[in-house]
Amino acid sequence: MYAQMVKSEATQDDPDMLAAFQARVDAGEKIEPKDWMPAGYRKTLIRQIGQHAHSEIVGQLPEANWIARAPTLERKANLLAKVQDEAGHGLYLYCAVETLGVSRDELTEMLLDGRMKYSSIFNYPTLTWADMGAVGWLVDGAAIMNQVPLQRTSYGPYARSMVRICKEESFHQRQGFHVMMAMVKGSEAQKRMAQDALNRFWYPALMMFGPSDKDSVHSEQSMSWKIKMNTNDELRQKFVDETVPQAEYLGLTIPDEHMKWNEDTGHYDFTEPDWSEFFEVIQGNGPCNVDRIAARQKAWDDGAWVREAMVAHAEKKQSRKSAAE
Amino acid sequence: MNHLLEFLLRQGDNALVLGQRMSEWCGHGPALEEDIALANTALDLIGQTQLWLGYAAEVEGAGRDANDLAFMRDAYDFRNLLMLEVPNADFGRTLMRQFLFDAFQVPWLQALTDSADPRVAEIAAKSVKEAMYHLDRSTSTVIALGDGTAESNGFMQRALDYLWPYAAEVFAEDATDFAMAEVGVAPLPSSLRGQWKKTLQATLQEAHLTMPEGEFAHKGGRIGVRHTEHLGHLLATMQVLPRSYPDASW
């Protein structure tokens, strides 16, 4: 769930065209890049897929933070492969946005100057090795809740990129759970790290689904366009219901004294996250917002000469080839 | 001295230290495609490390495994080339180093596929496919960046000038090299020097870069006499968890 609070654009298109478009969506047809689409649909998708892409790229940072310190060669290789997958997800998603008429460079600039957002979760720090477990287990777990239904989303390139991404994400989640398993079976210090990681990531993970439905103003249009498939609260509940037994299996305590099974609803009751913290993070006041963007900015600035040289070389090669013909 | 063990540590430590350096790029590359490619190279090298150090641990016969060798040895026991431990600095130096290494590593691993030691031959056969791909990529990147703009050419020339005094360390041979050549485990590295130089000349010329004239080469990394100051920091970071929590299993 790397897209949060994506503002759905009102649209002022021809009513007949809109009705025909809606009929296609309702019939489960995929909308392809060259098809007519409402301006609001296009804009909302650019924002949503763009935010998702940015989240993959910024999301590399908290995990890359531990590659150099991974405790075994196997763990190092697994983590490296995982973070590399995230870069790959970013790449497919930027390509999906490009089919809507915005280039990757433009999107990057919008990320760097704050016009576009990324998921709030990546503004939290990774402090111990157990965080590599918690991020995989909880963050990738939460992401899957949202992304599995998005495989059926109405926009073809987005739906197709989601198919591959979901396969990799479920692998990452298992990998994270495996790291957690080793931690809880390990020494006292490792168990402490595991519980501490859960304590720190639990509420930020719940925030990934976005604000409560009663405060979520953008859902209706996106749901009728099949850009958003479930409400925030539905997905959050599903995540809690699936995660609580996993935490029990690990012997870890979810940091919520009100968490309990509700026979009547058939779901767990749980405490909502502190939404004021969520809005602060979204506004740029999370623990790592400034450092995350600074890291992306540095990579962008330091890489400028490389990107320019690659283009210049390709052009020279082309003109040398033309001159020879 | 167990020359085979020494030889295997040299192979494994090269892969480990360069893999560790390459992995530092993950999330910070100049473009997504490069980020992915750098991580790929790092992954290949970590995989090769597991094979070389795994075999080294068996040959050592002291009940250690590849992870013990990677995480519980100190700088004075590392046997990697000095060039591989110096900091990445920038993308230019990182890719130039990769190229200088790959240009030796490809013919080296090709030769090792004929090793009298079947395990060495097996590891080399797997690794050489990866190394050939690395060489392909590092060659074309060095050419692109050397040829691209005046600025990028400057980056690449500075990288080459910095790395040059380290580049030929591998050809400073010692008793282990002679012992391995004697029993047919590996050829003498110097037997590949001509081919290495030829690869460099062709690529650097196409990249509009000037090969420095000096023949001087630092040494001490692969023979374990003297590393640079950088290795201790790399190991301090890499080894922090196993050393801080020796009773943990991860």
C-alpha cells in the first residue's frame, strides 16, 4: 500500500464519453494507454502509480541501510536481492506512468521538490537487524493486502506490473518472516530486538492503509473507476486479522492492550494508530523525511554527469554511424 | 603454509571485498538501471564468495565455515587486492575499478576452469559466466563515460590515474603463486599480463583515456603484508553483528 491519500481528480469530460468509459470499466475491460480516458482518471493514476513508484525507490533506503551490516553471506545476498527487486518495481511503475504521458525525470523532479509523495512508512528508521524482519513481514505484508486486488485494476499497464510485483512481494514477506523466526529463536538480545522492532513498526504499518474511511474523501470516484479496489479500513482489518496469529506464532506481543478477538464481528478489535502522527509524517515531520529526500537528491545530483554522458555517448555513436553510411 | 588455502582466500576475499563495496551503491545509483546492475554485480560476487570461502573453510579443516571466514577474521588475515578495498568515491571510480578487475578476472577464471583441482575448476566455471557479463558491462560503461562529455572524461581519467598504482598488484607473485602453478591448480598470474594489458589498451583508447605511464604497483593486499587504512572500516561495518553477538544465530 504504497499509495496513500491519493486525491481523486474531478473530471469534466463529455458525459456520453464518460458513460461509455464507465461501462467498459464496469464490464471488467482493461483500459490501455491509447484508449480514450477521462482527464481525471489519467491525473489520478499518474499521482497514484507515481506515488507507488516513488515509494519503491525511497523504500530502498531503510533496507539498504543494513546491506553492509547483514550478519551472514546468505542474509546479505537475500537483502541485496530484495532491495534490487524494489528498484525493479520502481522501474516498471515509472514505465507504467510514462504510458500516461509523464516522463520518469519529471516524476523524479516532482518527488524531490515535494510535489509528489511516497508512503509514510519509509520515513521511519531501521535501527537493528530485526527491522529487516519487521519491514519484510509487516510492511511488505501490508503492501500485499492492497496490491493483490490491484492486479485487477482497470488500467492495463498498472494491473500487469502489479502481477509481477505481487509475486516478488509475497516472497519478500516470507523472507522477512524468516528473519523474524531466526530472531525469536535466538539469544535474549535477538528476542529483544525482535520485540522492539514490532513495537516500533506496528502502528506505522497500520498507517500505511491511509486514514479511516470516515476521513477518507477520495475513495468513491477511484473505486468506481477501479483504481482503488477496497476501502482503507477493510484492508487494515484484513491485515490485522492475518498478522495477529503470525505474531502469536512468533511469540511476540503486538503493542496494543486493546487487541482482542471479537466473536460477533469475526475480526480482531484493535486500537487505531495516532492519526496526528500520520499527518505530521505526511507533512514532512517524520523521523527520516528530510534525510530520505536528501539521499535521493544526492543520488540524482551525483548521477547527473553519468546520465548526461550516457546520452551524449549514444548521440555521438548514432552520428558516427550515420556519417559512415 | 597451506598454499591451497591461501590461494582460495585470495579468490574469496577479492569477491567479498569488491561485493561489499558494490553493494554500498544499492539505492544510490545514478539511474535505476545502473542501481539494479550494480546490485546484480554485488550479488554475483557475494555468491562467488560463498563458494570460494566455503571451499577454503573445508581445506582449512578447523571447523569453520564461509561465514566464519568472512565475519571473524581481521584485516591482517584478509587476502584481497588493495584496489578492491579503496572507497567507491564516485560512479566513475567504481566502474573503472570494476573494469580493471574484470579485465584480469575473465582470463584468470577461464584458465582456472582447467585447474587440476576439480573444485576450483567447478567454481571458476560458474563464476566466469558472471565475470564475462561484468566485463561486458564495465567495458561499455567505461567507453561511454570516457567518450560522453568533457566532464565525464575528466571523471574517468581521474579514476584511472588514482587506481593505476594499484592495478597491477595481482602480478606481484609469491610462493603461493609458484606452488599453485607447480601443481596445476592455477597458472601464474603474470602469464595473463599481456592479455590484460591488451584489453586495457583497446578499451581505454576507445574511451579516449590515457593509460598512465608508471609501472609502479602497490602490493601487500593479496599476500597479507599491508592493507590500506580503508579495509578496517569496511570490516568494522561488515562484521559488526557477528562480532557483537557471537552467540547469536541469524
